[in-house]
Amino acid sequence: MLTVAIVIFSALPSFAAPDPSKATGYGTEIRFAVAEWPPLVTEDREDFGRLSARITEIFSAMGYEARFDFLSWPRALELTRRGDYVATFPWLRTPERVDVFHIPVFAMARALHKGFYKKSRFPDGLEVTDFNDLVELGLRPVGITSYWHAEEFAKYGITGEIVANPESAWRFLEAGRADILFEEEEVGWVDLKNTLGEAVAETYATTSAIPTSNMFILFSRHHPDGERLKLAFDDFMASEQGQGICEPWSICTPEAQTKGDASNDAPDAISDGAN
């Protein structure tokens, strides 16, 4: 029987023992700090969600084995920042994070944010394409503490309610205490159905997409392998094989990356909690 030696590229925090069921791919192991963001990142799917599957595909092609440790989003970010983990995903590239993390040139995904609202409240629909429309229409949004909402509301002078978690935000919206909630479209429908049920979800609609955001892997500046793996990731994604993998994502070109860069004021999919 062939024995394969595994080298671990992240420190092992005392609260997160390795779980072989969370390992996918073959080769040298890399552990990513993540959190639930179903259906894109989740323990409830065999591939751990569509974005996790992308990570598995990329790093397997690079000769690594991807392992996912599910924490909270703030903890995933902080433990990666301080070097307990070598990387975390998916996050927006912001000027603040550029100073704290090694961020690749190549994005790993693009978030599609839409505003969710009750059809009964706005039977003719809502024409919202950016945050300025909220001000003009006098809409009251609800946001989530660990997301990008508070920062964006402040930037546009929007008066909005900020609650502790997605479940509270959906219940706040359902109770009529807010007009709209912005979320990545796939994630929003899953959260809405899980929180309020399929029947209630049918009473909701969404706006058009607001400016999209590219999402990135953040590599730790305090982990000994952070910079090396960031460079290896970019080199692979620039290769013919890497371009072949990312072509279906529509984010392979510099133009596409610039269009969705956080430096252009695109909202964060999951900001301080990624999620």
C-alpha cells in the first residue's frame, strides 16, 4: 500500500481538530478557515458548496489537498490574519485588507447582490440598481452586523437598521420593520426559505442586481506559507490550465477583475463576516 506523507500548511488551533471528512482532493494539505454561507460554502453538501468545490478543483490541480474548517466568519478572518490558518475565502478586496493579507491578482468568484422585498409591500416592483436609489425612493433597509451593510449605508447616508444575524434580518423584514434586505442572490433565497419557509419565500421578489463584487482568497501575512501560496495560486491561474478552469466563471481577464474590484466601491459579499 502506498503511503503518502502530508505536510500541513496551517497551524492547528486547539478548537479545530482535523476532520478527515472535510478533506477533498489529493496531495499536500492546505486548510482553509471558512464559515457557513449556503449554498456556496456549507458543510451540508458533499462538495462543501460551489465555491468550496472551485477551491478543491484549483488546488488539486496545483497538487494540494483542500481541507475546510468551519468557524464563524469573523473568527475565520481573524485566525487567518494572525497566521493560525494560511487562507480564508471568499472575501472582498478592500484597501484595509490589502494591508493585512496577501490578496491574489485573480478572483475566485463574483457575487450577485440583489435587494429582497415583500411583493405585498411593493406590488409594482422596485427599480433599484444602486444604493442611491434607496435614498431617492426613501427605502428603509435592514442589514447584518458582520456584513458590509453598515459601511455602505453610512457611505450613502442611508438610515438603516443593523441586526445581529441573517435570521433576525429576515424576521425584521417579514414584520414590516424594513423595506429591503440586500444579499447574494443564491444565498438570500436559501436563507429566506430556511428562516421563514417555502410558502413565505414565494411572497418575496428581488430587484435587479446592484454592482457586482469580485471575491478573493485571502492569504495570511503571518503564516510562513501565505505569500508563497498566494504567488503559486496566481501563477497557476495565469497558466493555460488555470485559465481553462476559470473560464466558465467569467472572471479570468484583468478587465473583469477591475470591474468588480472593491476599490471601485462594489459592496462586499460578506465583509467582516463574510459571510
